[in-house]
Amino acid sequence: MNADPRRRELVIRTPEGIAFSFDLAGPVVRGAAFVLDLFIVSAVSQIIGAIFMMLGLVAHDLFGALSTLSFFAVYFGYGILTEWKLRGQTIGKRLLKLRVMDAGGLRLQFNQVVLRNLLRVVDSLPVFYLVGGVCSFLHPRAQRLGDIAAGTVVVRVPRIREPDLGQIETPKYNSLRDHPHLIARLRQRIGAQEAAIAVQALLRRGEMEPDSRAQLFDDIAAHVRGEVKIPDELFDGLSSEQFVRNVVDVLFRAPGAAGPASAA
């Protein structure tokens, strides 16, 4: 793994020798996402305070203290909940096509999400997120202090165009296509970056040694099955590579579309 500070790019190399690159998000676009999220947090905390006032659950002279407490509760809760449930994205990050990911390319863990959000207190010092902004600007991986402690980076989500599936052998029969609910779930849970990794693995499979190739597709298949519960009968009898090919087929081809091989 390495990062090119000039291109603000993170490059992750798998044990199989395959390299995947991610464009790092700089402090400006991250700041814009933060401002969007701050508007949401402020609105929600004000609504909570107003509800308490209307219900008479708090005295008027305590309203200021309640508003402050509710703001910080929503502030941290919002960041932790959205980044965990939306797989590395807040609403602001999603609107600006950003995502938090593990700096080593591993699955983002809950404790990483919690730590990077709690350390926003330090990054926001002394005012206007100055510490975090300066750190992100100077760091070669554009990390603020919370990212460094949690081992995370913020990357731009690429706009993945439909790949030329003519370069990938299309399965003659794809059992996943008999289960539209699974296709919908796969398209919901498998992100653009994960789909791109699967496509690149298929396109470059001929460059790998047999053992490394098998291990890579085992890892990708395991990740997919970890995200979406696939019945065993749809996996049994298939190699991991065949399974990944089936997944890529349903991710990028419209329902009912036939590839070159399936048209035979």
C-alpha cells in the first residue's frame, strides 16, 4: 500500500499482486460535505428542542442547555449511525460522492467509525475545523487526526460506467437471475468500488498464478456472501470465480439482457 501525495491517490495492492487505486478526497470537498451534514444536525437538534418545549418536558430557562446537549448528541450520533449504516457515508458525503474506507482496503469496522467521529472534537479545534483541515491538507493521504487514529481515509466514489462485459465470459446460465429479490439486494449492498474490484479481477485473472487467482476470487465471493445472504443451493457446484462472474453479470446487465454466451 502506498499513497502518491502529488496525485492524492491511495494505491492498495492485494497479496495476489493486483493494484487498486482510489482518489483521495481533499479538505475542500470534505469541508463542503461537513457543512451539509451540519445543517442536517442543526435542524434535527432544533426540532428535538422544540418538541421538548411544546410538551412541557423542560423549563424555559433550561432550554439553552437542552439545545446544546441535544446538538452534541445528534452530532455524534448522526455521524456514527450514518457512516455505519450507509457503509462509510453520511448524507453530505453521499451527495458529494465521498466515502470513508479502511486505509488498508479492509472492511470498515464499527470501532473505526466511532473513533473517527469522537475525535471530531479535537479536529474541530480551535475554530472552524482548523486542526482537521490543516492536517488533511498536509497529510499525504488527506487524513485528519480522527482518520489517522482510526486507520481510515475518505475517498471519492467513482462514477462507474457499465464495463465492456464482452471482455468477460458471460455465464450460459445464471441462477441468480431466477431470484429478482437477490438481484435487487446485490445492487443495493454491493457498492461501485466493490463492483469495480470484481470486474477488474475478472478482466485480469489471466495475469495471476492459479493459487493466487483462486484465493482472490474466494475472498471476493466471501465478501459478497457476507453482504448478501445467498442460499447455498445457488452457490453449490460453482467455483468462486464462476460465482463472482454471475454477480457481475446481474450487477451490470439489465434484467432479461442476454450476453454473447447466453444468446447461444
